[in-house]
Amino acid sequence: MIWPFSKKPKPMQNDPLTVVRGLVKHLGYDLTHYGAGVALLSIESGYSVYETASHIVVVSFARDAQWAEEVSDLDATMKLAPIGIAILQNLKHFKDNGDMRLEIWENDTTSISKLMTPSPETSDWVAKILSDPVVAKDAVATSRIINR
């Protein structure tokens, strides 16, 4: 399971992509090659490495929720809530340490919260999150917990 940082992580390198990759991994996902490109675009657009990692995980979590619903995978569906809670704990830590802007934290945590348990609105939230053609084109990260 994923646990919140006990203190602010210290990146081993100054390379933002390496930092994003490590944060995404800590949040339970592995950054794909396509996701690395999306991450670089995000950083170039002024988002912090923490905000970038959060966005990548939100998009990936939405894809996982969509997949679990489409194939009626009960095991994957049951894993969404605890994974979501762990992600939320970490994102709160990022926000509390000033690593994420409040409005981005609010958007990302709302999205994760709406996807954690199946409901009639889950499909609407997936569609909203994946409406950006850049992030929806291909997987930006793959889950280290949910096996597809």
C-alpha cells in the first residue's frame, strides 16, 4: 500500500522528470514513455513536479476506474477505494507543504474522491477527466497495484 511521506521527500537529482517519475511511483503508478512527454509539457507550462505527478495519477486513476467498470472486474473495483485514500493522503501532504496550489489540490482530490467508489456519476467524472485529448491519447502511467 502507498503511505504518505513522513517528511518532504528530497529529490536525488535536479532533473524534474526524474522527480515526477519518483513521485508517480510513490503514488502507486509507473510513468510511461508517453507520460514522460506529458509530464515535460506540464512542467514547461508552469506546473510544479508535485502538481504534474498529481495530474498524471488522476488521469491514470480515471483510466483504472473506467477499465474496472467496463470489464466488471470486482477485484480492481474493490482496490479503488484504498488506493484512492492513499493517494488523497499523499496529495494532502503535498498541499500542506506548499508543493501544490490549493485550486489544483481541490480539483485533483475531488476527482479521485468521485472515482473511488462506483456510482452513477463515475462515468461522467471519467469522461470529464479524459476530455483533454493530450492525456487521453495514450496511457500516461500504469498502476503498480491494479493488474490489467
